[in-house]
Amino acid sequence: MKEKIYYLLFAVLMALFCTACNEEWTDEQYEHYVSFKAPMDYTRGVTDIYVKYKLNGAVTYQLPVIMSGSTLPGHDTEVQIAIDSDTLKSINWEYFHNRTDLYYKELTSDYYEVENMNVVIPADDCMGLLNVNFKLGGIDLVDKWVLPFTIRESPTGSYTPHPRKNYKKALLRVVPFNEYSGIYSTTTMEVGFTDSGNKMTTNTRTASVVDEHSVFFYAGLMNEEELERGKYKIIFRFNDDGTVTLSAPDPDIRFNPIKNPTWKLAEKMDVSLPYLKHKTITIEGFKYEFDDVTSVPGTPIRYVVEGTVNMERKINIQIPDEDQAIEW
């Protein structure tokens, strides 16, 4: 008889405990903090975003603004966004110190437009979107352009920006792309002095957007941290007939295209992953000369560059948005 009473008492206690637990889990377990979905690359202090280059036309990028918590807010929340120039200045000093030529530049309003700096997170959702319309025609990618956003404090107390600084900031490094831009394998490209048989090579080189049909490389082995890197832009224009036209904007380097290359496109589906497409651009048989006019002031050094380079993109054909479909 006693055992039955004990079992009955135990069952009642368990029912009360479970009811209390269920009620507890209907309450909010975490703070309703508001933040951006823009994970920072801590090695460089910014978040890369890839925007398709269009000369005459805007491209819309949607920046997610999210609210944390285990429950939905139950009411519309209007979040105020602002440009954050001060944080960008701090990042520049932290990462580059006195190398001001390497500083991230704040993207000017010539290249973007935000119609509404307030984002509404709906009552039945935990995310809203900030629409940024980019107009990147004519942008010079010798510089690194960043659009810095921050979440402002709520004037009414209706939301709380995330207390972690990097969660309520979005330092968007804008990287335009076209069909030909990206990181090229350059192991078969050789760089040497015009009067010497010794050759130098490097594994990769970056091609940056000039316009819809053109990219630029830095000449030879000149890199992105050169103080006067802008002098050494070599433009590769991809023509419809399969040829590539080479040119250099700065006459100081005495650029001489000895041989204009050709280009070709190859596409194939992945053997193991049926949703993945491999797209390869190959630039074949280029040769040019240029002067290095900055390494030894007053004494130009003549280089010759020749070879073949290629760039592969992996594209998830199941994703409709091109910037997200490419595996960067």
C-alpha cells in the first residue's frame, strides 16, 4: 500500500516539475541583442563582400540585421543604422600604423546609396535587411574601399545593440568582380631582367576589376603593398574574338607589349559533386616589358614578363545569386 502511495506522490511531483519546465521555456532565455550578420576577418579587420560590377546600373546588397534570443520579439523593431567613420580610422591605425598608403578608404556616396538607414525587424521574425545599392562604375581598386556601418542606440529603448563591439559593427570591404577577376595561378609566368637569363616566378597574382571586360594586374612581381603600386597597373582587356589587349595607363614605366595573348574559357561539372561547376579562364602567351622606376630612384630597371596564367572558379549551380554561388 505504501509503495502505491509513493508511486502516486512521485508521479504528481514529476508532473508539477515538467509543467514548471514547460512554462520556463516559454520565457526568454537570452537577451534580445541586435547585431549585424557580417563576420569579421580578424587578420584584416574587415568583412569582404563581393559585388558584381555593372558599369551602368546598381547592384543591391542586402546586409542582415539580426536579433538574438530564444523567442521572437512579438512586435516590430525599428533599428537605426549609421555610418561609422571613427571605427574605420581605428582599424586603419591598428592594422597599418604609419603606412597610410595602405589604409582602407571609406567608400564615398558616389558609389553607393542607402534609401533608408532604419531597418525593421518584423514581430514574427528575427531578421531584417539593410538594402545597399552599389554603383561602382569607374572605381579604382588600387585602393581598398570599405563601407563602415554601426547600430545606433535606440532612442526609445526598444532594442539593445550587441555589447560586443564587432557584432554591432559591419566594416564591409567592397570587392567588385566580373567574369575575369580573381586569383590566378601564375607558376608558368616568368619575370626577368631584359639583359639576363635569370627568371623569377610566383605562385599567384590577383586580377582586379577595371570594367566589365577588363582587369588589371600589377606588372611583373610588383605587389599590393608597393608604395607607388598605382604606377604599375597593366590592363588586360578580354575581346570577343578571343584576343587580349594589353595596356598601361602610366607612361613612366615605358610599357611595351611584345606579344598580345589569347584567352579561353572552359567549363565542366564536378565528378563527385553534381551541383558544382568548375569554370576556368586561361590567358595564354603574353609577353611585355616595363621599367621599375621606384625601387632605385633615378635608375630604371627593365623587366620582361611572359607566360600563361589561369583562374578557376567553383560555382554552386543550386544558388541563384551569383555572388553567393561562387566559392570565394
